[in-house]
Amino acid sequence: MPASIRQGVLDRPLSRAMTATVTMGLVIALAALFGVAPAAADERPGPAPLATGDASARPWKRYDGWPDRDASAFNSLANPHASPPAPTAPRRLDGPVTGDAGNGAKLVADRTRGGSCLACHVMGQAGNADLPGNVGPDLSEIGNAGLSDEQFWNYINDARVYNPSTIMPPWGAHGLFNDKEIGDIVAFLKTLKVPAKFATDVDDPAKRPAPVEKRDNLDPTTNPAMWAVDDAAALYKKRDASSGFACATCHGDPAARFSTWAAAMPRFEPRLGHVLGVEEFVFRHAKATTGANWPMESDENIAMGVYLRNLANGQPIKVDITSPDAKAAYERGRLLADTKVGELNFSCRDCHDPARGGLKWIRGQWLGEPKGQLDHFPTWRTSLNQIWDIRRRFQWCSVAIRGNELPPDAPEYGDLELYLAAVNAGRTLSVPGIRH
Amino acid sequence: MTTRRDIILGAGSAALVLTAGAAGATPQEAAAAIQAFIGGKPAAKGNISIDLPEIAENGNTVPLAITVDSPMTADDHVTEVLVVAEANPLPRLAIFHLGPMAGRAEVATRIRLAATENVTVVAKTSKGAVIMAQKPVKVTIGGCGG
Amino acid sequence: MVEKPRIKLPPEAKKGEVIEIKTLIAHDMETGLRKDKDGKPIPRKIINKFTCDFNGKPVFSADLEPGIAANPYLAFTVRVEESGTFRFAWFDDDGTVTTADGAIKVT
């Protein structure tokens, strides 16, 4: 009987489970010994065995190629109180702001400091009016708006002194621009008195058509991620070298067995005390049964995550949020979606709620709304030639806004994924997706 | 920043604008790739349809479809199609070889674009004609920066 | 996990019909312009040529450069006059050739 089934495994009340496990183990071992294939669908009744411990690398190390900035001094989803507190009042200035408007014009277009102001604002001809965004108001005529130098200055330094629920990053208070640079930006803003002239309609965020995803994501010649479906189908049948078991040993025909399973994930797992998504489930369950070692974000794990959802394509997402634990997790997820993260101090909602930044342009990229954000995950990413699961997507969001990501199996991500799945209830799975 | 230079390609040809790109290629390199392909023949603006997105979602994978208007008979067919991205560090992207068995002069692929730039398509026919067309593509600037 | 090339080819067609063929092969198409973490250039390694023959006769081919996107996709048309077999071949810089076949019944 494989050792992995005995150690560090969560299962039903031990005594009965042990007996059943021994029996099953013997049956399968004997069958293998005598070259007899075990009967298909030899699943035992009861909760799935799950390996305990971490489901991804510890200490968590950020992916190669991602910015290596450490943002521990700012909020993360695991530590929402790390950032310095907002100033309680606007800073009083000694006199008028003197700054270099020419340098200000460069700074507002500087993408190395968090996307640049143009990510959210049209600003006249700054940056050649090249695909500016429209999450924030058009500032092309802000020089005529009658704002005082002090108001300009404080708005950029930390707009929370005027509007506690602002989306504006605290550019000065969080150290992205220093006092002199803020002065330069103010000097530049004061010169903005004329509407922007765009080279083409496509440059104007007010006229740019919202992108519509039309690709056939399940066409293998369109979507390289479809190879993962084939890879996983083979992994499903592959016997582990030590245990001799494959997923198929117990689960039989995958198309029949998993035709709806993934649509009900993620789910709260009482034995672990946190929400379990497909990828984490795959790691824990494989390790506790066949012995296969497929940690989260490994190629095998990603492929299995694609496959298990692909088998349930067309099924509506339907996750439990009624049991007390699931309800609490959903509530935590809802609050996490409102938690400010990183140097740029954004919450999920700041970018994705249509009442804030959702359904608007951030530079040349469209910010989607939560409905429709989950049904195509995992997705092929054409910009990177990689498959991303929803946990990697969560991780990148934090890093992109200059915060620290959490390990993919962080319980916070489980809560957030459950919340997102509940918001997406009824939307049908179409996996793997294909996106930018 | 882009600067514009008009470059005349062969006597009697239509002038196509080649813009200097941010990614290291010069209009001269792109023009040289075209010259090497057409070998001094004059190029005319022709009936080539270039299907490219107005804004590419990213420069890593940009879908491109080309249709050259041609009867594709044994007597009169497209023989070769060149694709050049003028601001790419290596402007020549591909040369497609066709013949009468193609049925239609249609090719599709996915290309890399280093920056907002023009994509130029040049086709040669069995009758010795050289035709050319060009389309600008804006490459999306991402939202969150580096 | 070696990904097999994908071919989309109609199994049947009428004589004289112009069919569409779509192909996809898994390949990084390393341009030779990138540098690794230590600043060392990563050597170029791409699919530099694709050929399609029908019943032994060349029908379509492509000379590819680093500017073709990773996982090269090539779609083209062929007028079929008889039944037969398409042979597709992808040529890597390192000399390896990957091939795939597809049959078509033409009536």
C-alpha cells in the first residue's frame, strides 16, 4: 500500500478509512501484480484524500522575469495595514509652486513609475496623446480649472486628503515622486489649457471601441493552450512510477466523471480550513493518492487545471456560498476585493468595478468587469506565450500595481476566487481561454 | 518619436512612407529587404488586402492575413509574397512561395511587432509584375507600466 | 510533453475546390536578440522553413524569420483536383525536421 496514502493525508475518520484504504490498496496492488486492470471507477465513497502542508514553494520566490521590487512596506492582500497611513490634512505650501514644466511633461508620460499619469488621464499633447487612458478625468484643460497650486500639489501627493475614497495613487506619500518632481508636474499641469488633438480616433479613449473577444479559443490551431488538454489527458492515464496508480485507476473515464466537477469549484474545504481551488486540489489530491508531485504553477498542474475545466466546458459556474464557512469565505473575498494594495494603492474594485475604473481604458488596455473574468481561466496569454491560471493572474495584479504577491495557495486568494466565482455564477466554462 | 522620410523604390513606383522605428531598425534596412526581394524592378501599388488589427493587443502575437488579387492560373499567378515590418530589428518577417495549385493567393500567419509601425507586403507574379501595399498597426501600450 | 503539430484540413472536397489548410506548431521561435539574466545573448533558434507538398508536388512553402510569432501559425489555400496526401514539414535552425501528413478524399 503506498505510503503516501497513510502519511499527512486528510481523510474520513481514520479507522474505517484505513481499512478501506488497505483493502483498496491490496486490490489494486494484486491486480497490478497479476496484470489485471482494476475495475474502472474504483472510487471510494467519502471526501477526497488530500495531502496537507504547502501546495507551492516555500519560501515563495517570485517568478523569473517579473519585476523584483520588494513592496513589503506597502499593503498586500495578506497584510492590509502595512502602508503608511494617509495624511490627515493637505500640506500647506510656503508659496507658489515653482517647477520645470518641461520635466513635468516627461514625468507624466514616464511608464517606469507605475504606468504614468497617461495610464488614466488624457493630458493634452503629453506623450504625443498616444493611447492615453480614461479611468480618471481628461486633464487637457485643467490649467483653466481654477485650482490653486496647493490643491494641485496635494492632489498629486496624496489625493486622499480631499477624497478619502479616491482611486488616485498617493504619488508623493508613497514615494513614487519626490517633492521637486511633484512641483514639475504641477507646473506642467498648469500649462494644460487646450483639448487634446488625437492622431487617430483609436488614440482617443472616448472613441476607441471596446475590445470584443471573437477568437475560437477551443480551436487547436488558434489556441496553443489546447495542447495542454492533450498533455493532461496523457497525464491522467499515466501510472506513477512508485505507486503504479494513475488518476484513471480510480476515476475511470474522465469525460464522464468530470463533466461538471470543475464548475462547482472553488469550494471551502473544512479539513483545511480554507477555500480550495482546482489547482490546489489537484496538487493535494494527486499527492495523497497516486503520489504524483504536481505543485501549483508547475506545467503538470496547470495542464490538469485546464483539462478538468475543459471537461466541464459549457457548464454554468455554480459554487456554494450558503454553508456558514463558505458564506464567511465569500464575505472575506468581497472585502479583499476592496482592499488597497501596493505602492499604487489600488484595490481590485478600483480597476474592475464599472462604478470606478471598470470598463474604461488604462493606457491602451481595457479594464474588464468581474462578470466574465473567470469562465475562461486558465487562459493562454498571447503576450507571453504562457497559460495563466487565476492564481497567477491574482499574483500579477499585485505586482503590476507595485505590491507583493502571495503564494498561489494563499487562503486570501482562495477567498477572492470564491467571491469571483460567486459573482460569475451562471456563466459557462470555456477553457482554455485565449487573451492578451 | 517617429520621423517620416519618403523613399522611392525604383523608377515609376509608388512612394511608400517608411517611418523610423523605436526598436533599432532603420527605414533603409526595411527598404533593403524589399529591394533584395524585387531586384530593382519597379513596384506598383496593387490589389493586396492586408488584414491586421488597427490596434494590436500586444506586439508579441499579431494576426496577419494577406490576400493578393490574382487569377492564380498557370499563366498568371502570384509566385512570392514578402512581408516586412519596418521598425522591427529584423524587418523581413517571411517570404511565402505560391503557385497555381494554391487556388487563391491567400496566406495567414501571426507576427511580432516591435512597436507601432507599418507592415509592408510585396507580391511578385509569374508575369513579372511587382505589387505592394502597406498598413499601419498601432501596438497597444500596456496599462500598468513595467 | 512534446506537442504534435496541429493540422486543420477538410477530410473531403469536390474536384477543383479551393480548400483552406491551417497549421500550428509548438516552437519558441527564439529570435537571437534576447539576453538572459546574466546579460548573455540567447542564441537564435527558429523554424526557418515550412513546406507543404501534395502527392509529392510542392504546393506552398514559407521562409520564416524571427519576426514570426512563437508557435508559428500558417494558413493557406490549395486547389485540389484529386485525392491524395498532404505532407507538411517544419525545418528547425538546428537541422531537425518535423513532419505531419493529412489525407483528403476528392470526388
